[in-house]
Amino acid sequence: MDFDVIVVGAGLAGLVAAAEIADAGKKVLLLDQESEASLGGQAWWSFGGLFLVDTPEQRRMGIKDSKELAWQDWLGTAGFDRENDEDYWALKWAEAYVDFAAGEKRAWLYDMGVRFFPVVGWAERGGYLADGHGNSVPRFHVVWGTGPGIVAPFERRVREHMKKGLVEFRPRHRVDGLINSNGAIVGVSGSVLAPSSAARGEDSNRDVIGSFEYHAQSVLVSSGGIGGNHDLVRENWPSRLGEPPKHMISGVPAHVDGRMLSITEEAGGRIVNRDRMWHYTEGIQNWNPVWTNHGIRILPGPSSIWLDARGRRFSAPNFPGFDTLGTLEAIQKTGYDYSWFILTQKIIEKEFALSGSEQNPDITGKSIRKVLGRALPGAPGPVKAFMDKGEDFIIADNLADLVAGMNKLTGDKLLELAEIERQIKARDRELDNTFSKDLQITAIRGARNYLGDKLIRVATPHKILDPKNGPLIAVRLHILSRKTLGGLQTDLSGRVLNSAGEAIPGLYAAGEASGFGGGGVHGYRSLEGTFVGGCLFSGRAAGRAIAKELG
């Protein structure tokens, strides 16, 4: 054998697994079709949010959390309904992951130097009953340093092993097939791609200049999902979410293409829960794109008015930040694949954050001074840049000019000033009392009972049409492709299973390629902070299992 283990995909899951395997003294070949500039994969671009349970950060913010409450939320969100088949291992992975998030996850990362922003975020707030979808409490812990901050300790470990000769990294090596011998996977074959000067995330060439074949005792697939391949997204789009969008923007680079999923399936691996996926509804075109069709997600607070393409307000609980897939379904069933926020200057200053390491230079750069600058008047710098340069933003001093600008932007002329004005005035009247029948206003006031939201995340309730709160802002929102929730079915050791439920000797999977564990640890929906965390957990579990198996 050339190597003990071959890891296909140098994203976060692959780095974690390679580090764990090499820690055991085994020799690892790490392959990736992209250049070394893209080491760390999608995780590098992330906001670095992690789902953690009952942490010091939570307790300092007055949050009472527990493993039991987190498990209740996970089950209510996942909605597992294929327990005897496609969800069999996913459910076991989910239970193990919640144990990890409530147990050693934080200490494991802390010992490697990972630190967290002190204010815990409240993602996917739900808005249903106690045992339904959503986080009952804030659990979104942002890594100090965002995505690069979570990639760094694992890249460091892998590079140390590279110096020792235990890890060999070969970029621009695209795997085209898995080598089978007597029913076991014993290696990979593929194409050497021409060198690329593309920066991280940029589209790279696919020019073939050679071929390769490597052998090992085990192969781990950690190559990501299908979010960059919109044709595959549409092919797997579930009817429950309406018709697939004709237009999407991309939240991931083009190399997130799903190639290794089909290659592994051809080798006998079973893909489950293909119809489960996670795409965002608050996407905006990046005015300064890195990859083709590059979109950015707004991480909204709960106060913006959310309208469909015809200007009709979405019903409860389709409020900003409450139920991503519920709102996606509502949007797609309108027959249009875009929607609108209407908000005020006061709201955008306090409630708009943008997902991604590059959109949060203060936290990514670990600058306390710059973070404190967020408290100053005006929108944060990256948000202000989108207001000034982004094609999806319209700013006006009055509603008539705002609606005219919205109609001009789309060219559809679907919006009627009188109807939009009627709805916003009705909403504004509800603020004359400290109580309200408008559930969005009730939710805003409820959110401000949490100190973190009151301090930096949720604006004081105010009337949208009062000029002193202006100017008015409208934002056109696109569907933003992102994550594959299903994937290769794996047992708790990360071994890939075949259609008979048997482990394929020598074949493992981790990260998004495995549905973040078991072929779909999230079920139908995510609680957020669980994608990066799922890569960490599944990569660690598979890496340790492989090392133990090799002895």
C-alpha cells in the first residue's frame, strides 16, 4: 500500500479526520481538486457559528440551557420520519452529536486555542409550539476569528504532520473513481488538473494534464455536497417546497459540485435523504463577487417587514430569522423566487449582519476595537457597502418613492403602493400599546427580553412609517443555495453502508458528503451552528474509527 489512508477533500471534515489519523501515527494522503489556496473549504468562508449547549458564554448571558432541552429542540426540528430506513443511523448520529455539543465539544476546541465571541446568537427561533421547530434559547456561538479561526487549529495540526511525513497533501488532484478489490475499497484513481492561480473560492480551470492511482487500506470521502451545482439542486428539489427556483444565487463556490457523491454511489455507497436540503431565503447579490453568481446571506434580526413578490406580508411565523425552510416553502408557493424586506435605518443599523468571514472583518481579524465600532451610529461597514453598491438595495425618504424603486428594480410592476401602505400602517398602529395581536411585534418584544438581543441585535420597536426612523430601505431577497442535508449513509464509525445496510470495507465518509453524519443528522431542518460543527464531529469520529481499525 502507498498510504494507510486516503482522504478525498481538504475541507474542514477532511482536515479534522487527517489530523486524527496522523495523530495515531498513520500515513495519510490528502487529495483535493482545488489548489492549496482553498484549504479548509467552505468552513473558511463561514461565520464560524457553532451549536453548543449549556456553556459559560450562555450562563453569563443569563441563558438556562440543558442537553434535555437541546434534544427536545433537535427532535422537533429534525422531524425524523424514516427511522427504520433512511433515518436509522441519522437519529443515532443526532443523539451522539447533541451529547457532544453538550459535553466535550467546547473543551476540545478550547484546548486547541479556539475562543468565542461573548454574545451568543439566537438563530432559527421557530415560532411554533415548545416541541416544534427552533432553538428554545440562544445557542449560536461565534468563533473569535470566524471561519478562518475554526479552520486554523486543524490546518496547523495537519501541517505539523506534513513536516513529519505523516500527511502528504496533493492539491489539483481530482478523484474520478474508487478502486474496488474483492468488495473492498483499496484506493482511488483520477486526473491531475493544471496548476491554477485562482484565489480562494474563485473558479479554477478543469484542464487535465495527467492521471494518478493511489492505494491505501482505507479511503475517506469528505468532498462536500451539491450546493454549487444548481442543476443537481433542482433535480433533487422536494415537491413539499414548491417548484424549484428558476433563479438562485450561490452561497458556495462552484467546486461544491457533488461529483464524489455519484462516484461513491457507483462504488456501492448508499445515498439517503436526497430530498432534504438547506437553502437560505435572505440572499443578496454580492457587489464584489469572489465566485460566479456569488450571493451573501443577510443574518436578520426579527423586525423587518417581509413581503412576497406581490407585496403581501407573510403570515406567522414567517418572520426574519425564525424558520428558514418554512419561509422558503411560502416563497416558492407564490410562484416567484424572490421576496422583499422593508425596514428603516434604525433597523438596519442594529439588526443587519452578513454571513461569512469576509463580511465580518472585525471578528475575523480579532479586533476588539473594530467590534466596539459596531456600537457607533450608522450601519456596519460591510452592510453600508451593500447599501451603497448592492443592486438589491433601494433607499428612499417616503414609501411612494420606495415602492416605485422596487417595481423598477424587478420590472414586474407587481407592487401596489396603497396595499403596502395599508399593511404597514396596520402594523404601526399595533405599537400604540405595550401589547399587540401582531405576532411579529410580540416576537420582537419577546426577543428583547434576552440581554444579547437587546444590546446588539434587536432594534427598539418603532413605527416603520414615522419619518424620524428613516430613511426607508427595501431589500430584494433571492434564494441562496447552500447545504445538502442528506448524503452517504454511515454508521457511527463513519463507515459507508451499501443498499443492504452493510458497511463497505475500507470506505468511510464525513462532513456534508455524509449528511454531516449518518446520511442526514439534521433530518428536515437545521438548528444552525450545526454544519461546521457537523464537519468537526463527523470528521473526528471517522478519523478516530479509522485509526482504531488500522491498529
